[in-house]
Amino acid sequence: MGTPSATRDPMSCPTPHPSATGDPIPSPQTLIIVSGTPIQAPCKCPSAPRITAVWRSHPRAPLSSTPGFFCELGGDHAPWINHAPVPGATPTRRSHAPSAPCGSSRLPGPLGGACSSRSLSPSLRAVLCCSVTSLPGGAEARVHPAGSAMSSESSKKRKPKETQTLLWRVSTKLEDPSGICMVPSNPPDVRYYSEESEVDLRDPIKDYELYRETCQELQRLMAEIQELKSRGIKENASEIDERRVQSCVHFMTLKKLNRLAHIRLKKGRDQTHEAKQKVDAYHLQLQNLLYEVMHLQKEITKCLEFKSKHEEIELVSLEEFYKEAPPEISRPAITLTEPHQQTLARLDWELEQRKRLAEKYKECLTSKEKILKEIEVKKEYLSSLQPRLNSIMQASLPVQEYLFMPFDQAHKQYETARHLPPPLYVLFVQASAYGQACDKKLVVAIEGSVEEAKALYKPPEDSQDDESDSDAEEEQTTKRRRPTLGVQLDDKRKEMLKRHPLSVTLDLKCKDDNMLHLTFHYLMNLNVMTVKAKVTTAVEMTTAISAGDLLSPDSLLNCLYPGDHGRKTPNPANQFQFDKVGILTLSDYVTELGHPYVWVQKLGGLHFPKDQPQHTVAADNSLSASHMELTVKLLRSRLQSRLALHKQFASLEHGVVPVSSECQQLFPTKIVSRLVKWTAIPYEDYAELPYTKDVIEAGLAEDTHLYYMALIERGTAKLQAAVVLNPGYSTLPPVFSLCLNWKGERNSSNDDNIRAMESEVNVYYKELWGPKPGYQLLTNQLQRLCMVLDVYLETEPHDPSVEGPKEFPQEKMCLRLVRGPLRLKPFKFNYPQGFFSHR
């Protein structure tokens, strides 16, 4: 075998071994790898500090057949490599030649033959022993798991269940003239070391702290190596090698911690798997028990729900049974203790009772036949009495007319009412009852053709046509053309909107003999009621242009209840019926049919809930009775308020604001401003005015309201007032929006006093209601508007740039002309003092 100097590679090992040069060998130090953790121990090897390790292919494999190798780590001396077989060893693989160059040898053994000395760092070289048959008793080595020092491919294939390490004590001095470290044989002591056992003893937190410290130390060493290399001084090579060695040791520590972490993870997974298996077993057992419980519960329920035929029979109570039943049937001595015998005895007593009742039933039938014969005799007598009564009623007609007791007319009305549809019948009955009890001025009547109403309920007669009729029909059908689709739709629409031949009329009379005539119709296919209104006055009223919509049938009853416009059908099912015949909305036909107000449906006892739709809606007498009184009062109040407005509008169109004597105290004696114009305007014109946007945005102006424009003048000042009249006047006050044209255009958006003037008529309207029911509210508001315009103009400061006297001299007595940062004027009139003050 050659010497190390003869096989040295000058490219990979530039420095000769100390034994070859004759230099003194420093005291060595052996680093032993224990599962990747470096442990320093004294060694007698004649070389630099080195790492000695022995691997086996399997933890249980004998050492005699395990290939191995040991490594030397050079310190101050240059690293060297030599290959030599161990004396006395039996090779299991072909060894490399002793003279092989250091940098090009392929390392056989546990690395799978794929490890090269070039893969190690410049400071770390390996010397491979082809085989190891035995170890000396004094040597100390470590056996690593197959996956720790093997290649990645072999580590994937072989994962031992347990990691073990063999320890040998080194007691002899290993020296060789060639400088090769030899491994002694025959180990006396063999102790096993398990990493899995070490995991249980080690603290994971301390391992984590060790991991952090190792990483920090590695960072520090790498930074120092980087700094030393950046200096470029050759003397720093030894320091760099020393730090590299320390870094390798730290890397071994990290590998050790990594293996421990994987072992902990594997143990945690195994424990979790075992716990899941136990839980699954318990859960399966629980499911089996629950299934058994459910099965038993079903069987118990079946037994409890078993019903016998006798349970359907309603038996007498036990008290009546023992009280009325004879002893031979009841047998108290037996039945009181045995429920089964008691049930049998009760059934026997039931049978006995039914036999007795059957006999009694036969007796009752015979008595019934006798009574029926007596009834027939009395009917014949009453039928002969009817002609005599008719003659008596006919003779008493003059007496009925004289005493205002139209019994005959009422009788005919009730005979006709039998042919009314249910909603109209309910309306007729409830309105007649309310008129007789509470309102003598309410007149109820029935109009229409009774014969047509009778024909609606007659079954169609079967027509039997002879041959001649059939021939004539065939000739007519050949000449007759088929109707077009448009004609068919028109016919369907007419049929859909068909009214009942009979209708109910209500005449509401007021104190001044004015009358509201209401006609109620019933749409049979839509199942809704409609109403038409007409006003009859006792005295011919003065025609007013602006009062055209007040008594119009389309707006007279509008919003009698809030939100009830009468434009849509209250029955949700009608919309689907309209879709079939091409009707978009019922509002296109209200002029002909009438308005389907909600209060009209309630008077007929019809209610269509939206949240809970019903298949059939029946007329309810209680619903009609609950709404009858309030609706009649609202109708009479609406008629009186519209007639009062009609009279007021006639005066307003002539520039006169009528103020009643009861309301004279609300205004001063002299008011200079005058109303010069009062006209009705459409909703579109009102919406286009710039000073009415706030009213529209607040929802106080809708297309169902009435709109008017008033013009008040004094001198060069002109005040325009846009008025919104709610259909519920005078319960709901009119709303005024003002615009003053004087030295510019002034409204509530640019003048605080204009806003205060609007407040005087819109906010403090309760002061202007006057005597009940408050039909003078609108004219009082207009009069106050003239009053506050005088105050506004008279309290305006005089412009010194204008020559001549003040245009509007102050005639009203005011305590203070203006007040506050807004400089508001005194618009409140104090009676009877007669001065104006601030609110």
C-alpha cells in the first residue's frame, strides 16, 4: 500500500500531511457525530482534529458486514485523504486503489456509491474503508439511521422504525505510520441509543430555543466569513476555515433538531390516529345503540297507537254506567278490578241502550207523520188567506201614504233584494238598518231589471233543433265570417267587465236639502264593487270656473280615506284576469264602470288581504256594519266642504275674500292688499314653479290634489301664492308657497321673512279654523296673507337714494319693526289691542 504523499492530488490537497513532511503533529481532537450532534472527545490519532463516524445499512445489521468510513477534519494543517483497507477486514465491495487521487474518488458504502469527495467542503475530506468486520474494544463510534447519512433516493426508500446508535469506548491509541486512522475490533460494550426515546425526554421549547440560537449563530458566522472574504487578506484563510467548521457543526445540530421535529410530528399523528380510531369505535357503538333505541321506540309507538273498533264509540261515563246499568251487566265486583271486563260490560250496556233508542225512534216516526198531516191542513188554510190579505193591503194604501208608512213599497224592495248579489245585498241590508236606526235622511233603494237578474241564475235550457233548423244554421254559418282577434278580445273584455243588472242607490241629504246620490254596482267576474257619485243642490249655484273639479264625479270622492284613490282594483286576482284579455289597468274604464274604492268594498262586506290571499272572498255583514257609520259621516262632510268651497271660489274669482263675522277678530280693520286673481292650475304647471320644489319633495303635493294660483297686489308689489288643496279639506289644511315680485324676486329660499309669511298660513293654520267644521279655513288663510303682506311692505326701510315719499307708509302699529339676526318682521296680530308683535 502506498503512502499518502504518493497518492495526493495537488488540485484538491495542496498541503502535505504532517507525517510526510516531518513536522510535529499537534495534539488531536476527535469530534464524534451522535445522530448529527457534534460531541468533542479526546483522541490519540496522529492527525489534525477529525470527525469519526461509522454507519450501518440497517440498525439491526451486524457490524461485520456493514461497510463504513470515517472522516478527518483538518484544522491548522491542510486536509489530506488516503484510502486503505482495514487490516483484518473482509471486503464486501471492491475497494478503490490506494493511489487514487484525492479529489476524484467515488465513495462506496452506505452513501449508495453516489457520494464523491468533491461534494464535501475544502476542509472536509473522507477516507473510505471498504468493509469493517469488527471494531476494537476501546473505540467509540456512532451508528446513524439509514436515512441520515445516505443519499436522498435511499432515504426515501428506507425509513427505519427506530433510530439507534452504538457507542464504543476508545481506550487504545490508534496510530499508523502511513497516517491512516484505524478502527479497532471486538467491541466489549454495546449500548443502544434511541432518538425516539430522547424525544420524550427533551423539551420542545428548549429545542426551539436551541434552533433559534443555532440559526443566529449561523447568521453570525456567515456574516463573519463574508466580512473576512471581503477584506481579501490571505492570513484570514485559517479563520475562515475555522468558522466553516463551526458552521458545519451548527448544520449538524439543525439536522438533529429536524429529525427530532419529524419524530415528534410522527408521534403526534400516530396519537391522533389512535384517538380518532377510538372515537370512531365509540361513535359506531353509539349509532348502534341509537338505532336500537329508535327501533324500540317505533315498536312502543305502534303498540300505543293501536286502536280497536270500540274506541271509536263514544261510551257513557263510568259514573253513569254504574249508576244506570243493571247489576247483571255492570258486575261491579269484577269490573272494578279488571279494566278488560269493565270495557266489555260497558259495550254490552251500550248495545242495550241502542236497542231501546231504536224502538223509540220508530215511535217518533209515527208521531212525525201525524204532525205532517196537521201541517198540510194548516197550509191549505193559510194559502186561502193570502188573497184576502192582498185585498186588505191594497185597500190600506191611502192610509200608508197619509201616515208616511210605505209598508207595501218596503215589501217590494225586500222581494227584489233576494236577487241581489251577496255584496250588494249586504250593502242594502246594512244601509237600510243604519238609515232606520241612526239617519232618517239616508234613503236606500234598488234599481235595475229584476227579470235580467233572475235570468242569470236560471240553468240553460237544452235546445232540440229539428232538421229544418239545423239546415238553416248551416246556411248561416257558411255565410257568416269568423270574427277577428281584435273583435274577440273586445268581446272578452266586455264579458270581463260585465255588471250585475241590479244596483243599490244611496241618497245622502244635508240640512240645506243638498243631496249626494251614490250608485253602487257589482262587477260579477271581477268580484269588486264600484260607485258613481252625483250632487244635486237645492238652489242653483253660481258657476265658478275654478270650481269645476270640486263637484266632479272623478274627484268628489277621491281620498275619502287616506291613500284611497280608486284607480286600481283592490282585488289582487284581477290583474291575472286582465292579462288574459289585454287590459292594462282598470283606470281606463272607471268613467263607465265607476271607481272601485276600498271603502266601497268594505261597505259590501268584501275584504282582500294582501299578506294572506284567500281563494274565495265572501261578503261579511260585520265588516260592512263596522264601516257604515264613519263612511256616511265622511261622505256628508265631504259634500258640505265641497259646496262651501264652491261658494267661496265664486267670490274669490271676483277678488273678494269672504270672511265670516265670527272670524273678523282675527284681522285688523284695515287691510290694503287685495286679491286680484284666483285660478285653477294643473299639477304640471305647479311642479314647474321654482318655489314649490320643497312642497313636492316633502310629499305634500300629489297628482290627486287640487292646485290653484292666487295673486295679491299692493302698489308695485305682487305676491304670487301657489295653493295645494288636499281632497280631505278642511281636516287637512291647504299648503301655500309664496313668491314676492318687488325690487326683485323674493321667495322662501332667499328671504327669511317670506318663509315667516308662509309659516303664518301653513304652520299656524289652527288659529284660522274659525267655527266648526272649519270650512272658512281657506279664505281666512288668504285674508291673513293680505295682512302679512301689508306688514312686510310697511316695515321695509326707506331707500334714501329714491326721492319722494315712502311708497308704503306704515299704517300698522308694531312694537318692534325687526328682531333677531334674521331681522324678522312682526306678523302676529294681537286682538283686541290691535298691534303686531313677533312670535
